[in-house]
Amino acid sequence: IDEGETPREALRRELLEEIGCDNVEVLGEYPEWISYDFSKVSRGKTYPFDGQTQKYFLVRLKEDAEINLDAYHIPEFKEYDFVCYEDLLKKVTYFKRPVYRRVIDYFIKEGLI
């Protein structure tokens, strides 16, 4: 989060940077910040950082939303896929799975998924 930015403002900025679109409806927010460590393999790419602390939101793209992974000069992603939440963990790198499971379980418990 940039200085002076709220988590929701950061969400919109990150969406624009990563998928070129912030045309979403925010359905929910995980109540806590969650930290995780990067895998030892990826730490070389993320030096000097060992992990991240993140805030998670559940969002839905609006009907007229258009994803553009090339919106910024250095794309963060090459491709994207829409999957049901049951299949999401199969697509996520192993060290993020416990965090994603925790967040998904919370949104299910809250009736948002």
C-alpha cells in the first residue's frame, strides 16, 4: 500500500496495474492482514523480501469489464483463467495455498461464495 492510500484504494490501483481493469464490485473483505513467506526457490527473485503481508478482498468483475494484461509497460501476468473456487487451490503455488484456503473458507462462512 502506498503512503496515504487506503486498502480499497490500493485494491483498485493494484487491479489496474495487474489486469488493466478496476471495473469490479467489492463483495467482501477479509477482516485481517495475512502474512506468508515466499518459497526458498522464489526468494532469489524477490530479494530482499522473504514474504508478504496482504489484505484480501472478494471482487466480481462487472459485466462490461475488460481485462487487459498489457495495460502497463511491464505486465505482471501472461495469462488468466476463470475457475470455480473449488479448483482455485490447484492453480496456486504451494506456499500460498494455506492462505488462500483460509480466505476462501472465510468468504464461504460469510455466505459470499
